[in-house]
Amino acid sequence: MKVYKRENYLKRIRGFYHDTEIIKVITGIRRCGKSCLMQSIADELIEAGIPSENVIYLNLDKREYQKITAADDLDALIEQKTALLPGVKYLFIDEIQNVKDFELVINGYREEGDISIFITGSNSYLLSGELATKLTGRYLEFELYTLSFEEYLGMKQFLGKPLQPDLTGEFDLYLAEGGFPKALQYEGMDKQTYVQGVIQEIFEKDIRKRVKIRKVSVFDTVQRFIINHFGSTMSLTNMLDDLRRNGCEIKRETLNRYITILEDAKIIYPCRRFDLKSRKSIAGEQKYYVADLGLYYALNTDARVNYGPAMENVVFIYAKSKGYKVSVGRIGKLECDFILNMANRDYAYVQVAMTIMSSRETEDREYRPFEKIRDNYPKYLMTRNDLIQRRDGIRHVNAPSFMKDNRLFI
């Protein structure tokens, strides 16, 4: 089966294709495209001349492997598939967290030195326990996100879907629909129905199987509350107050646990506040962004785009997908939407606005945080479709063209 190649991720992994000492771990929210990425890697290996029988792909969600749930079963299956093959074998295991104590088996085969191992999982539990503690330095995590705007355009062309006549119109669709790859195959309400199914699948396979949720309705309320308030500044205290005002009684420790569960399932990502003067993180209030805007629209009947938080969310995930650490910046009483940090060395500052053309006051408000930043790191103002300005060395860019060109901030 021909799959859309996600070159942004493949180029990061290629240098490790033949490394038998490092386990390649591909993580990401369910249905973001991990299986297709592994299939692309397998295809590239065969195209490069690796015998097809030496490329072994096991999808543990498939019916034929659903009884493989114990370490001994997995060990026997891998032995059966690899025992008589000469040379280096390339082993791909999809949804490996279905197997209890898989870490011991994978490490055993890694130590044999003739198998290059690739595994996927849909949540952070994959990297908890023995894989993290016993294999430190012996695995690399590659986190996959839903489609970026550039990939969204590329996959629509790959599927033969028509594109809007102007880039802004296509960007607006992307903000409304999100970037779950398979959702692009559907039209209208079918997209929403598909993403609703993804949310339910995450709960059943990535949450309920691993943690006890006593009151599912309360968990659903918390999930919906955080998703509906993505991009808003939150603290446990004000979240508790808001939930209780709306009739949801929940303990502080339970709320904190539910938030951790949502983070582990990669449904939401925290964005912590960072004080630019002290260069330290600020405890307490932070923002949460959703893994994909499709999650928000799947839970709401109002399909209108709220451009401010929607654009923030897209920029946040875009920056994360490029490997930046992302924080909300505080400069005295002012706030910079994002501080991006690469390898604890270089920084960039980003303000996001639908437009700055509505009034001079709006324009000044968006530029004001930059005026308080005294260093010479790059400063970006990102808008939806404005005439590009030149002001005080700040790089004014429109998000659709910036993301379409796959540009970096630093």
C-alpha cells in the first residue's frame, strides 16, 4: 500500500535505520500516522536493497496478533519471524504497549546485535517503567504530531483532493478541520464523526486499560473543559472553581491526576510560563494546547473558528514538531505568546494574532512585548493574512506561507 511520506520525520530517523544498538521509539497521539511512518521506513529499506524477508512488520492491533499480550508470546513470535534469516533484520512492532513487560523482550533482541528495532506506542506509558530506567541511552524517541499545514496540503494532493484557490482559504480549512491524516479522506460531518471515534478509541485503548477511572462522566467533563479552554491561562485552583460552578465536584488531587492522564495520552500539551527577567519557569498558572484542533471541533457543534487561540494552537504544535521547547513568556505585566528554545542555547520570541490591521491600538499591543525584550534573538509577529510590515527589526510573517514553506524560527 502506497503511503504519504512524512519527510520532516523520515530525515530525522534515517541516520539510525541500520543502528542495531539503538531502539527507535515512535510516539504520538493515536491516529497521528505512526503506522504509516513505519511503513514508509520499511519501504525505503526495501527500495535500498534490503531483502523484503528481512523487513518484519508486526501490527499488534491486527486480529492475527491480538493474542500476543505476554512477553513470552512476543518472544516466541519474534523468534519465529527472525530465527533463520541471515544478516541484519529490521523489526517493526506497532502498538507494542499491548504486551505486558515487552521491555525485557525488546532489550534481549537488541543485545543480540543483528536486529534494528523500531517500535510505536500511542502514549507516554510506553516510555515509563523499564524502557526508560533500564534502557537509558539505548533508545531514541521520535515524537510524531498530526499533519502540519505543509503536510496537510501535501496529503490533500496525494489523495487527489482539490485545494482552495488561495492559501488563506486553505489555512482556514486547516484551522477548522485539524490534521488527523485519515480525516482528510472524509467530507463534512463525517470528519467530525471520525475524530469523535478517535477520542473514544484513545479512552478505551490508551486510558481505561492502564488507569482506573472511577467516574467516567467526571473525567469526560474535565477533558471537555480543558479542550474547550485551550490557549487560556489556567491553574488548578481556577479550574476547580470553574468546574464546581458548573456542577462538577472533584478533588484537587483527582483533577491533577486526570490532567496527567490527558497529557500521557497526548491529547493535551502543557505550555508553562517563563519569566524573561529571571530566566526561570513560573509555578502555578500555565496554558494547555490540544494535540489537534480536530479534537476541539469534534466536541463542539459550533464550527466557527476562533482565530486567536486556534492560530496559537497551530503555532505551538508546529514549533513542537520542529523540536523547540515552548513556553509562554512573561515580561513584567506583559505576556509574549511564545518563547522558543532550541537545545538550551538559542531563543526566538513569537506573537500570534489574527490581524494587526484592525486598528493602530491593536498593532501597538502586539508589538509592545517585543519592546521590553533587550536581547537580539529573533522576534516574530505571526498573522493570518496581513500586508507585511517592517518595524524595529521584528519579523512580521503570515502563518500560512511561513508554515507552507516549512520554515524554522531559529
